[in-house]
Amino acid sequence: MTIKGIKRRWIFNSLVFIIGIFTVLVTAFALVIRGYFYSGIKQTLKGRTNELYSMFKSYSIQTETNFSDMAKEYIKNFPDRDAMELMVFDENNNILITSTGFLPDYPEIRPDYDRARESKNGFGIWEGKSFKGEKLIAVTRCIYDRSDRYIGAVRYVVSVEEANSRIVFGMIMLLILCSMIIVFIIVSGTQFIRSIVTPVSEICLKAQMIARGDFHIKIDKKYDDEIGELSDTINYMAEELDASEKIKNEFISSVSHELRTPLTAIKGWAETMQICDSDPATIKRGLDTIVKEAGRLSGIVEELLDFSSIRDKRINLIKEKIDILAELGEAVCMFKERAVNEEKTLIYNEPKMLPPIMGDKNRLRQVFINIIDNALKYTSAGGGVSISAGVNGDMVYVSVTDNGCGIPKEHLPNVTKKFYKANYLKKGSGIGLAIVDEIVALHGGNLNIISEEGFGTTVTVSLPIIINDKNNENDSDLETNL
């Protein structure tokens, strides 16, 4: 089976790294253990040679004592005869006696003896293999009389095969332990990786289904960790996409209807005028209707273009010092006749004066038009809309209050979202308040909506006052590109 993805990365990163560490540790352990054993053997041999040297040094005063007899006596009483082999050399480099009682029947390799003879302190050590291939450690101590004349040497030879066997055994046990640890890491790591890969694969599969438009897919939350948080996030994303899809479809349907209505009227009156071209009254009425519906159609298109600019962050503001009352007054005048025709009351409580602000007068007029239009749209015949303005701290505010149907509490947080309409029975694209909110925000202001279902709605726009008017007297038009 091909290993890929996270498993492959884990194996080639973590597992290889762990094995590398274990290899270094095992090698270091082997060197340390070998050094420990070999050092112990060498220290023991060195201690024996020092003991030998002291003993022969004390006997050297007795000149009548024969070196050969002393060596034989030393070997006879040597306590470690079973652990090491002793050889005694005379002054002519010949072997006098061995602890085994037999002379070697093969050429003896003895670099330690040569080193001892060449050394000033008469001591030599060697580590290597014998003629038969046995691994040895050998130490030679030269013996001198009182006049520093060489009279012989004693050589200690220890086989390190047993020590090597112990080292190998320890290494095997260590390797077994390391292997068990690696197996445990592999098993536990595989389980852990599987606990990540399996849910991630399921999430990936369901995310692909969501990408294809199936927003009703739900991911089961199995773990209360980052994987569970990812599941919750994708579920939330699916819900939001589903809601956005519904709003988009409703928006397309609503806009299609809004566009079709004036187009139908324009087409109908144009066809009527073709038939009744001799009736001036019919032609005038038709032209009036065409102009009215064309204006309405133009307004819808402009609103859609503004929405596109908001979506692409391309709204252009041409800011200058303006009197906000002038723009508000023009917006109110536009709706007076409509309010009368719809049997609604439009009250404008105009203050005498308001501080100037920096803003785009056309965009702010659009804000007031959209808000007043909405207020009249959602107010029934016989109802009323009141408009007021004033100063609150360093902000100028404009409030539009109606006693219409109001906005349900659950819809209130969403009314400034793109495409959103609290009441789909009313005409409109559902992007008017989204545009208002964006324009107000670009002016450094804020939009506040208070509403109670069945009692009406109050929309308040707050915009910052020009604090230091002198610094702004020479300001020219400013353009903000977003």
C-alpha cells in the first residue's frame, strides 16, 4: 500500500529522526560500555604491575635472592591466575616461566614488551589480537636491580573475549529495547495519525460536496479539539452559504421582478401609442408613464451599480465642506408628492442651522433618499414619517421615524446585509440599506436602526462635524478610492 500525505511526512520526518537519534545513542552507549570495561581491565593490570614492582624493589636489596626463584614464587602465589596469564622474561628476553606451566607453542605477539623495554619507566601496554585471533590486553613491567640494570620482566595477558561478549549482550538488549520503543511509537503514532487523517478525509469529502452546492451537508463532530473546531467552522460555513444562496436567489427574483415591471409598462405604453398615435391625451399619458418607469428603471440600475462598487470596494467619494440641511431638504422634497399620493404624512422638523461636515453631497443625498423611501414603503396608508436633525456631541445626526410595520427582532441584525429583505412582499432589491451603511461608514459615521414589530422603525445617521473649520476653509475636493 502506498504511504502518502501526513503518514508519509510523519514517517520520513519524525520516525527517521527518532531512528537516527536511537542509532547515535546506541553507538555512544556501546563506546561508553566498551571504554568502561576496557578501562577497568587496564586499571587492574596496571595495579598488578605496580604491586609487582614494589615487591621486587624490596627484594632487590637481597642480592643473593635469585630473580628466577622470586618470579616462580610470585606466580605460584598470584591470586588471579585464572583470570589472566603471566609470563616472566629474563635479561636476555627469553621466557623463563608462565602461569600455565607451558611455554607458548606459537610465535608470541608482544608489542607491550617491546614498548616496556623502550620506555623510561619500564611499562608497556598493548591491545590487539593474538596469533590465534583472540582479542587481548597485555601489560609488561620491566624489573631493574639497585644499579638500574635490567634483570627481567613480567607480562600480564588478559583475554577480553568475555568482556566483549558482555558488551555484545548489552548491545543486543539495548537494541531490543529500542526496537520495542520504535514499534510502540509506530503503533501509537499510526493510531494518532489515523485519528487525524480519517476525520480530515471525511471533512475534505464533505467540503467538496459543499463546494458543489450541497449546503445541507453536516459534518459529525467526533473530537472536542482543533478537528472538532474545524468541523464546526465548516458546518457554520455551509449554513452561511446556504443562507447566502437563498438570499441571492431571492434577490435575483426580486430584482428580475423590479426590472420587469417598468419594462412591461414601457413596452405596453409604447405599443399603445403605436396604435393610438392620433390621440394626444393617450400619447401624453403614455409618455409620462414611460418617463416615470424609465426613471424608476434607471434608479434600479444605479442601485445595482452602487452595489457592485461596494462589493468590489470601488466607491468614489468626492468630499467637500457641505451643509447637510441642503441635501436633506432636497431629499425630503422629492417624496412630498409621493406621500400625498399614498395618503401618508411626511413631517420634516427642520432646524435653523447645523455645523458643516466633510462629505460627498451626492452620496449623502442618496443615503437620505434610500432611508426615506424605505420608511414610506413600509408605512401603510394613513401612517406617517417624521424627519428630524440635530447635533449630538461632535456628530450631526439625521433621524427618520415611521409608524409602519416595523422589523421583526430576528431580522434586525441582518437588514444592512447585502441582498437581505425582512419583508419580501414589499418592492425593492434589498440592497438599499447595505449601500447606506457602506456610504455612512466611508464618511466616518455610523448607522443605527431601532425597530419594534407593529410599531415602527427609527433610522439614525450620525456624521462627524468639522472640528477645526479654519483648517478646512482652503480644502479642495477630495477623492477617496476604495
